[in-house]
Amino acid sequence: MATTEIKIAPEDVASAAGAHERIPEPGVVVIFGASGDLTKRKLLPALFHLEQQGLLPEKIRIVGVARRDLGDSFAKDMRAGILEFGGVKEDDEKLEGFVDKVSYHAMNFDDDGGYEALKEKLAGYDKELGTKNRLFYLAVAPEYFSDIVDHLGKHGMAKSDEGAVRVIIEKPFGHDLESAKALNADISKVFAEEQIFRIDHYLGKETVQNVLVFRFANGIFEPVWNRNYIDNVQITAAESIGIEGRGPFYEKAGATRDILQNHLMEVLSFVAMEPPVSFESDAVRQEKLKVWKAIRPIKEENTVRGQYGPGTVGGKEAIGYRQEDRVSPESQTETFAAVKLEIDNWRWAGVPIYIRAGKRLAKRVTEVTIQFKQPPMRLFDKATSGPCGEVQPNLITMRIQPDEGISLRFGAKLPSPDMTVCPVVMDFKYAQAFGANTANGYERLLLDAMLGDGTLFAHRDGVEVTWELFTPLLEAWTKTKLDFPNYDSGTWGPKASDELLARDGRKWQKL
């Protein structure tokens, strides 16, 4: 029977996106910390991508707020960022009109006069354009979150009788359970929970969202998505780069706070959750929360931490973490962490979940691997003398970045007189099916926040329950000093990471 390759044209993808999304009401997006890289590299390119798709209101203004006096150079710099980081061509017909909607407001974050001037500026847009809604984006260091929110409330900008006011807060949302609770309390004094959008950019990635579609929109996968068929789950977030000059930040964070407690726990919730009654925000959040609450307390013996030393990455020599700028030469900060999790519920009981994240690893890749159990009757165990060795287990691999896609590995007979079984892979790649995608993941999240849809954002309860899991581990680690560094740059982390799985008779899948 002939097969037909399904390939969707890029213009049809854009058309479908525009046809099924609501356009927000006219409003102003205010970005605090706008002089930082996040605004230039991610936020402004993402907003322009929405403009290209016709998903932004015609009457919108974007105001960058930071302490430096940038004046008119801010809009020009943002234009350059859209071109460089957004995959946008110089002659795009919408570019100049969009840049005209970008302005800048210089102020210190504790300056009452600056907030009053900002309030007056926003009121001027309301009068001129009829804008009513506000979206405040806090792209600042965590120590400024509470102060900015407090000043917004103090100067009457957190509520509106005519439109909606919302605030996006970047991670890290706290550095442990106590600080997360304190930050939640501070913000809740000014904003209601439905106004607060705690962003995790991983949830803006198409492959992460597609985990839910893969599971719940296809009848062939969900019936085997449980302990009866799945042997283990592995989630890896590997980076080949180091800390990129962010020594002071990383010394306080480390791999666990930076990646495991937020990004990977969000991904895990999509992999492990029960089907929600709908894809409304509250329904999805409740199912995610059930997963996190069902995870057993993390035992220190089920964890591994590491720190990279000098080595070779991509053919280039790399220095160790302790030689990085503004890093203590005796630092105990982990640049690698691996944890075995166990979920105590009917679906996942007895299925180990292995998660790991690290800097200066062999390559940049983020993947979810579902390894299935071997058949109970191994008919082909004797067919291992060929070139493929023993029969390999079935795998479903979801690659979040780069080269987003999904693959299925299964066994097939090698053409030969013998019954030799070799693994083969069925591969789906987003770029091949839907064309190249210049989106960076913030598009969907910014649009949802403007529309008031919190489905892909962290809720207060979720933030606190995940910190409740990791805080005891982080506290236990502070009591024991390790002999760092314990893995070379350009490898897959410390040997103890492999031993963690070997104790269970398993191994990390090759990435």
C-alpha cells in the first residue's frame, strides 16, 4: 500500500495559528529590566512574530523600563535584536511600523517619581489610542520582584476599572520553599492570583506542549502509558556551554535551582499527568499538582551532583567552573545534577523517573525518553549473534531542543537467512513537516498572558510543592562538601550518574 508524506506549508501553519487564536484587547506591554539580553534576544522578537501573524492588536505599545538612560537608542537596539535573533528580514513590511510602537522609560526601580511618570505615560497612551489593558513583565533580577510589585500597587497601577492588569514574573521564583512562600505572599498583597503569570519558557516550546497532544489526541499511546508497559522515564536537559559570564547568578542557583526544580518538573508533569477534564487552565493545573504531590520525598542516595572541570567541548578547550569569572575557587555549586524520582500513584508505581541537567556536557540537547518493558516471552533472545547484539527495548523519544521532533524505536528483522533483530527508528521532525520555525517559545506565553490564559504558567501551589520536594535535598547537600570538579567538560557528567542507574540495572539512553 502506498504511503503519502504529510507536509504542511509554512503559510498554512501561520494561517491556522491566526484562525484559532483570539486577538488581545488594545493595551500596553511594560518590560522592567528592558536593557537586559532577554528583551533584545527573546521578548521583542517574540512580540514581532505575533505581529507578523496578525495576533497583536493594532493599538498596542511596548514600553521598556530600566535604569540606564538609553533614550531613542532603545528602539533602534530592539530593531537590531529582532533582525539578529528573530530570523526577520530587513525588508519585512511590518517591521518599521512595529518599531514605532516601542518606547523607553528610564527610572530606578525604587524611585516613586519614576513610577508616577510611568503612570502618566501610560495614561497618555490610553487617551491617545484607547488602550485599557496592561501587561507588566518583570525581566529583572529576583531581588527586585517584590519592590517593583509593591511600587506598582502603591502608585495605583495594579488594578484598573476599565481593563485587565496582569504581571509576568520570570524565574527563579524563590530559591527555596521559605523564600517562594514569602515572594508569593508579597505579590499576593498587590495582585490577585488570576493576575499573576509565573513564566517558564520551556512551556512555550512546541514539543513540550505536544507531549499532551501526543498522549491524549492519539488512541494508540495512552493505553500503554503506565506501569504495566513502561520500564522507566528519562528526562535530560544538557548544555554544552558553561555559565556564560553569569558567575554571581549561578553561584546562588546551581543546576538544581536553575533547571530541575522548574523546567524539568514542568516537563515531567506533562509526561505523567492524568487526562484533564478539559484544557482549561484550572483543570490542567490540578492534574499537574497531583503528579508533584504524589512524588516521594527525594532520598539523598538517589541523587548525584557534579561540577565541571577543564576539558574539550566541540574541539575547543574549556576552562573549569572554578576558573570562571566571579566564581569561588572553592565553590561547591553543582553544575550537574541527576535525581531518581518515584511517583506513588496507580499509573506510575514502581516506574523510576530519572532526571538530569548539566553544563559543559557533550552536546546541547533536551529530551524525554520513554523506555518500554521487554516482552515477557523473549522469542528472539538467541538472535543476538548478528551485528545488532541483543534485542533492544522500544523507546519513544521526544526531543525538545534542538531539532524538535518525536521518534519511535522498535525491532525489525535484518535481511539475512538468520532471525537477526535490529533496532530501527521512525522519526518525525517539526522542521520537515511544518517548515522552519523562528519562534523562540515566548510567543505563545506572551499571547496567553495578554489573553489571561494561565494554562501554561506556574500556579502558586505548584511552585511551593516543587520547592517542598527539592529544599530538603538542597539543605542536605550543604552539609557535605564534595571533591569538585568531578567531571571533565565535554563529557556526560560524573561517573556516579551512570552508577545511579546501574544500581537499578539500567543505563542512560544515548542522546
